[in-house]
Amino acid sequence: MSDKNHATVAVTGVTGALGSRIAARLAGHGVPQLLVGRSPDRMPELPGAQRRGPAAYADAADMRRALEGA
């Protein structure tokens, strides 16, 4: 991940154990992210990351909007 011209990556489940670790690791590498979840107020504040939601997996319209730009 040494290239600084990264595409924006969407990370879902960022309030959970796995998603939060992935998002933090990507932020550490300077990867721009869209953090997607049901509870934006519980999402981490990370450099280069935009919080998106609320978006639940079962709500296709909200999820599509949240993922736009990734």
C-alpha cells in the first residue's frame, strides 16, 4: 500500500471488531474511505474517512447511497 493514489474504499461494519480494525489499518495507510453503518454516531473518526449512513444491509436504497463514490 505504498501508492498514495488510492481509490476510495467502502468499509461496512465499522462499529464492530473486524470492521473497525480494517478501517483503522486503511486510515493508517492513507487510504480514503467511506465508513458505512447503521449508527453513524458510533463510527470512529479517522483521517481521510467520511461517515455514511444510517445504512442497513437489508435497505438497498440507503446502502446504494452510502456506497456512492467507492
